Amino acid sequence: MMRHDLHTHTPYSDGSHSIPLQVLLARAMELQAIAFTDHYFPERALGESDEILDAYEAEIRACRAECDDILVLTGAEAQVLDSEGSISIPANVAHRLEWVLCDLGGLSEGTLKNTPADKRTYADNVLRAYLKLCDYDFIDGIAHPFNTGKTDPVLLPADFPEKSLRELAQKMAVTNTVFDVMNLQMFWFQGADIEPRELTQQYAELVRLFAGQRVVFQVSSDDHRCGIGNTRWSEKVLQMAEVPDEQIISLERLRTQLRQ
């Protein structure tokens, strides 16, 4: 498959490595594409001011202009704000960027924030939020989906109803919403009562279900300080789930993002 890392961070949000260093690291790893997806929160990180966003884009584009052996995209990681799918990034900002992800996180009311005590309600809220993300034409992918292991209660991948997962997968396929297989998924389950191999197996079965509905996948390091191109677990999951090459994000699709 195309060697890529489409979910990374820099000091413009909470990453450790500068944009020029990230590009050098990606080139050293012989990646074909990288997307910078720093966090966009209201009045924080990239959302703090127009000047910060302008500087971020300019620095990425300057690095892109200096190398012809890797595709470098501007992007952001937005966050779901509630279980109805409201998000932290406005459309006018998202449309100026080239690769926009959205995740569940600390601002996500009814899922990772103020988590319902009832697991079924919790799962329904997660799935409803993800379904809504597919309606945003400027959201390219869901970042580290089903990262529901640091909450009380914990939701493991196997806890989600198969019928509802299939419905989400069908919508993601129709809307070309990409599933981000993020290398550090264990980070989100470090306090859960599950062994790493078991999490890997459950997540691979989840990916297999989505692959069966023709969903497209990307891999990512979600790099903050661990290193661009660190995607061994992601690739293992795709292999275990037997995802065909044609369902991995293509270089042509990424090039199209730059032409829009």
C-alpha cells in the first residue's frame, strides 16, 4: 500500500516536533504522503487566531515547495462537541485546509465527557455522533474511531452492536469518509481490563466489518512525540482484517485534495 501518515501533530497544538523536522522524518521513512492535522478547538491551538492558522498553513506550504519526493498536506483535527455531532471547526476554516479529521475527545459531551452510565446509551451516542460526521462534506475522516477505553464505563470494540456498526460503515462508504487506523489505539485503552493482543484482535474484527462495506482506510501515527511513520500496529490490523489494497487511501485521492 501507499506509505503514508495522515494524522500528525506539531507545536502548533500539542506535538513536540517542528513542521520542517516532521517533513525530514517523513522523508527519511520514505513516506509518500503526510498530513499535518493539529488540533482545532474554539480559541485554542489552531483556533486561537487567524494569524496562527495563517502561519501554520504558510509553513507547511513552504516545506512542500522544497521537496518533490513526498506529498505534504495542510490539515486539522477537529473534535465532536456533543452526541448530535456538533463539531469544533467551522466550515469556512475546514474548507481552506486539505485534510480534516474529527475525533471524540475531552469536549465530546455524552461520550468521552459526562459519559452515560448505561453502556447501550453510551454506544448509541458514539454511533450517532459518527453518523453525523459523515454529513459534513469537509470532514475527510474519523480520527482513531472507537477510542472509548478511558471512560467509565469502558466500551470495547466488541461492545458495539454489529447492526449499528454496519449502518455506520455503509454511510461512511457512501460519503467517502475515511476510517483512521491509528497506531496508538492502546493509549486509549491503557486503563481498561484488556490485554494488548485482545484489543488488537477486537479492533481487527471491527476493521474487517467496515472493510466489508467498502470503507476506505488510512494509517497514522497520531504523532505527538513518538515519530512520523510509526504505523506498525496499524498495518498489522489492516493485514489481520484482510483489507484489500484498493481500500487503502490512494495517492491520487490525496493529490485531488490539493487541486480543489
